[in-house]
Amino acid sequence: MKDDTSKARMDYLMTSTGSVFNKTDYQALSDQIEVHKYLINQSIPWTITWDDAAFSWLENVYLPIMQVIKKWEVRDAFAHKTLAQLFFDVSNHWYYLLEKHPRISADYAAMDYAATYGKGLGKLFSKLQRPNKVA
């Protein structure tokens, strides 16, 4: 039963995220959703399901990050990385920033990541577009 559930979850994530990730990314995606589920459950008086957490993760983590990393400034700053690699990097950076600034946006996190760790014109334009104030 567990294998059927894992396969169904993997199929759902692969379908919902298009061709950004592959099967080798499933464990990292699943781990992100578990953390997302844990954080949500800390702030509400009931427990959400993995499926509800996956939907919330898609809407509140995946889509906001993907919107900004598809901007040319961010992509150009990391031309050697796949979208999946860049997603995980920006996601980790956002999580780190959220610990210090709970209201930080995915847009800021991606621009900050590109401005801090990127290369070339993408890094320069990300620095110029990054707001001076965090929140």
C-alpha cells in the first residue's frame, strides 16, 4: 500500500510541476512538503493531510518561486543550473531568509539569491531590482 501511495504522490507532483523535476527529485520534493505540512500544522488547531499540504506547497511555495526564477535576470545569473536545481537553491535561501524575516517574499528571495550568488548580467540586474528593505 505504501508503494502505491508513494507512486501516486510522485505522479501527482511530476504532473503538477510539468517537466521541471524528474523522478530523482521526488524525495527532495516530498521532504519539502513534509516541512511545509509541519509548519502549517504548527499554526492551526487541526492536522492537514499530506495531500492538502502538497496542494498548499504548490500554490504557496512552488508557483511563487517558479514565477520569479523564470525571469531572465535570475535564469541568466545561473545559466549552468537546471530549473530544478535553481528551484531547490532559491527555496532553501527563502527558508533561511524567512527565519530572520517572516514576511519575506519569494520574489525577494530569488532576486537576493541571484544578486548574492549569481554571475554576469543576471547578478547585476538582480542587484538593481532587489528592494533595499526586506519587509
